[in-house]
Amino acid sequence: MPEIFKLPEHVANQIAAGEVVQRPASVVKELLENAVDAGSTSITLVIKESGKELISVIDNGVGIDQDQLELAFERHATSKIRSAEDLFTLSTKGFRGEALASIAAIAQVSCKSRVQGSEEAFEYTNHGGQSYDIKEVVAEVGTTISVKHLFFNIPARRNFLKSNSVELKHCIDEFQRVALIHTDIHWKMYSDDQVLFDLPSSNLLQRIGHVFGSKYPERVVPIKEATEVVKISGYVQKPEFAKKSRQEQFFFVNGRYVRHSYLHKAVIKAYEGLLNNDYQPGYFIFLEVNPSMVDVNIHPTKTEIKLVDEFEIFTLLQATVRHGLGQFRVNATIDFDLNPDYQVDYRSEQSYSPNRMPKVQVDPSFNPFVSVDANDALGFSQLVVETEAEQTTFSDDFKGDTISFESSHSPIQLDTKYLVIARDTKLVLIDQYRAHQRVIYEQLLAAMTVEVSNSQQWLFSEEIELNPSERNQFSQIEDQLRDLGFAMSLTDHQLTLSGGPEFLDTPNALKLFKELLNLSQDKHSLESFSTAELSARILSRNMAIRSGVKLSPEQMRKLLEDLNLCKEREWSPDQKLIFRLIDVQEIARKF
Ligand code: ADP
Ligand code: MG
């Protein structure tokens, strides 16, 4: 009968290491997360040969006491949880107490540390997980952990590593993920003595710019929503900047990078009709849920999680992204030829999905351990008790905030500025200028993107003098102007306009031409919006009926009917609120 032995600690650690450390990037992730957990405000990652030779992380966090150094490298030794219950209220990234022990079993590791308030620093050196020594050194407050010769004692694993460029890419991915979450930390990354990133503490949008390029922030739109189940925030890319790669897609749940194919689908659904087939939008989406509703314990590398309310979150996420894109409605023509299959039909989708969720209550007696399969929708139905939808105060044609303006009630005009209608227990005040602006904007976008813009020959051509800088601006947008339908010829100083877009009369076409020329000085708007979107916005500003104009009952009804056909009814193209609701209770207080 074979005799049973207990494996020596360092062998057990080596086996465990196989799970935690697959490649240099795994070490990078663990060390960076430890540095964050230590409360650092500045963290530097140094790697050599894509981490195969050296991975070093220097932080200015709380440090590790001399008499704790040895313990930190033991398996299941952690300062972050004390009991199993703590697992459900985790606020730190680490909790397994496995990383340092595992890494030390398969590499040569040293850890230099000085705790805050102490004059002394110590360096712990581990020899392949079997022995160690500690000596006094000179160091700043904080911790520096260096990992050399990864897999030196497991040649088979070392041979399995990919080329330096592939391994470096994985290290950079890990660095970016953690840097995107912790924007208040100053991050640096060096590879083979070259600075790859130097990211000063900033806000999220600036951080995105520092990581992905200074133009990136102009190519995204913000999203935000909060319900009892989840808080959603972040940025999603405008559709015309989508690429054929999934590189820039990030989900963070409670401050942890996660992969989630189901939620990814929710985002992609929100882009429906806006993207060419295999194009992928970039996104940086932060979800906050009650920690007890997440199980991070599925896999040691912790990028997969289970969410209890997945189905609710899916619906809400889709609506939130759609709403975000709707507010900054941009057409999808830039990257794609004018193929009607890829155009957004601005009129076809009248029932814009409401972004208010039904009120959801969580069953307090629910036991998270019982429903094992998070994809089982039946599992959720047990814990989600739908209560009456919040928006019951509205009649049927009022769907929460995505209100519908039927012509059945006659509006009155207030101060030649607002239209007023009464609905059930609410007064609805509509800004006539903003409402009309929205109507014109969507009609023009539809004209410009759904149909190919035709040029219309003018009776008299218009001569425009251009100075050298205007000429230069003109040459930058000439192609787009022709696409819009402008017919032009240019001599030395003079531009002759002989036709314009079919859907505009000559004075409006001229106005548009001049404003576009003017705007082309402003690089920001040119880069972040398509010409069609810019044109629609400019024209809507110029053509909308201003306040001060008296409207006939017929005109008012028509305006509301047109607004009703808009995809977005809440926000004007300039991001201003179109209508406000006043509840009867508010009115009652005045009596
Ligand atoms: P975990 O992070 O899961 O607790 P680790 O093996 O990664 O486990 O780390 C073990 C312990 O070592 C941590 O709980 C922490 O107390 C300490 N530690 C690790 N890295 C650092 C650091 N950079 N600064 C301060 N303490 C650290
Ligand atoms: Mg850790």
C-alpha cells in the first residue's frame, strides 16, 4: 500500500502558484493590487524583459512591519479579512493571502519596507520559497517588492511563456485596468528602462485621455444612472469611433475589473443600428452593487464574478447606454460608406426604451448560496419582487421620464416662451425653442443620414471672399461640405457657391456654410462630431422658433406632435432640458 505523506509547504505553494500565477501579468496584477490596498498615492511598476526577468512595484503605502514580513509570505496570511463573513463586505482587492506565498514559490522575491512613522526599513529576501533572510536597509516609507526570474525553478512553465511582446501586452493590460479604477493615484510604468506611462492623479475622463490618447475624451459620452439595485457610471464611445477590436472595453464592478459577456451584450444591444457589423465600441463602465450581491470567489484570478441581479442590471445598462448615446446623438456615417443598411433611421424607433426601471425590492430572506447558477433567470425571480411601477401617476402615454406628447390636450402658451399642458397630477412645461430645436435637429439628421443629400442648384450663385486662414479651414472640410450637397468652385481668393443641400433654402444654406467654416477653426468640434451632426445642431439653433414668437393653437399642437416623433424628447441638441414637470403637491403648497 502506498504511504501517504503531507506535501512540504513549499511544494504545496508551488502547486497553488500554478493557479494564481500564469504569466508575468498575473504577478503584476497581484503586486499592484497589494500596493493599492496599502493606501498608496503613488505606485510605480518596473518590468524587464516583459516581466520575465524582473517585476518590481514601488509604493508609498502603509508598509509592512519587520515582524510581519515573514507572515506576509505565508499562505493564507492576510491582513484583509478575519472571518468568512468579511468576504461579503470586501473593500480591498486582495483577501486570499495567497499571492505573495505563491509568487515566492516560483521566483526570487525580495520585499523592502518601511512603515509610516518608523525610521527603520527592512528587506526580506525569499530563496525559492524554502528559506529567507531579513536585514536592515535604508528606504523611504512604503514597500518595494521585486520579483526576479519568474518560474526559474519550473522550466516547463517558463518555456510556455509567449513572446516578449505578447507578455508585455498582458502586463500593460493589467496596469491599465487598475490605473483606470484608481484615478487618484499617480501611476508610472517602465519597461526595459523606458517610461510607458506616467499618469498623474486626475479624474476618470482625464485618465482615459492619459492612457488612450489626448483625443479619446472627446470621443466618448458620459453615462449615469442609479437605482436601488445598481449604480451605473462611466463613458461609452461615440459610434463613429468604434473599431474592429475589443481592446478598449472595460467593466468594473465595485472597483474591480471584470469580464462579463452577458453585460457586454447589454452594451452592444444599446448600439443596435449604430454600428457596422464587426465594429466594437469602447466603453468604461463602472457598476456599483451591494457587495453581498456579488460573488467574487469563483476563480482565483478574480476577473469573473456572479451578480445576483444580472437580469435587472442588463435591462438598465442597455437603457442607460442608449440614453447616453441619444443625448449626444451622432450619426454613423463617418466610418462607413453611405450604405443605407448601416444608417440610423431616426424615425423608425418611436418607442424609445424608458430609462426608469420598475421599482425592485430585494427579498431579505434570500440566501445567496442557494441559487448557484447566476444565468438562471428563474433563480432571480425568487429574490426580486416587482412592486408597482413608480410612474403610476401618469396615464398610459406617460412612460416615466420618456414622456409622450399627444395632441389630444390643447396646450396654452405662457409668456410666448413655454407651452403648458396638464396631465393627471402634473403640469408639463415645455420650452418652445428647445423643443423645436430638437425637432429640427432630428429631422435634419434623418435627411442627411438616411437619405443621401442631393445638391440643389441656386438661381444666383454667391461669392465669398476667403482670407488665407479661411482657405485653409475650407480645405479641411471641403469634402464634407460637398457630401452635404454644397456645390462650390474655388479660385485664388474667391469661393463661388452655386448650390446647396436640397433640404435648405439659400439663406439657411449660406448661414450653415459660414458657421461650419467658422467652426472648423475649433479642432475640438471637428474631431468629436461628424459634419452632419454639427450641421444639424447649427441649423436647429438658427431655424428653431425663438421665445417671443406667438404660436397659434395649430402650431403648438404640431410642435408637440413632432416632438413626440423624436427619439430623444428630454434633451435639446445642446444638452438642455426640454420640459419640466410640476407635481400637484408642489402646487398645493402654494395655497
Ligand atoms: P492578500 O492581498 O490577499 O491579503 P497577499 O499574499 O497578496 O494576500 O499579501 C499578504 C499580506 O501582505 C497582505 O494582506 C498585506 O497585509 C501585506 N502586503 C502585501 N503587499 C503589501 C504592500 N505593498 N504594502 C503593505 N502591505 C502589503
Ligand atoms: Mg494581494
